[in-house]
Amino acid sequence: MPVKNHMKALRAEHAWTQADLAERVNVSRQTINAIEKEKFDPSLPVAFRIAKVFDRTVEEIFLDEQ
């Protein structure tokens, strides 16, 4: 079961498109879309880059609700 996340809301706070975030994280827009829709779990390095871009901890963005 994929982890839940707050990426879409955080992206909206910054008025970023998926493409904007993808460029900042150095992944494809499709990767951002799949993570947001919880169809794909990011690798640990990608999760850390996402957290850094949003100036949050990984735990603030990704939730383990098993």
C-alpha cells in the first residue's frame, strides 16, 4: 500500500505546477503525478529532495498509515 502524502497541498501553497516541482526535484512531471496520486512511492533520495524543496521533514510530507 503506497504511503499517503501532502504534496498536492504543499505544491498549491507555493503555486507550483507538477512540472515546476518536478524540475526542482529533478524527476519527471509524471513521477510527481504518480506520487501525488499514491500510485508510486518515491525512493528515499527523491523523498529527501522533495522535503528539502518544501523546507519540511520527510515525515511532514509522507504519512505511513498502515
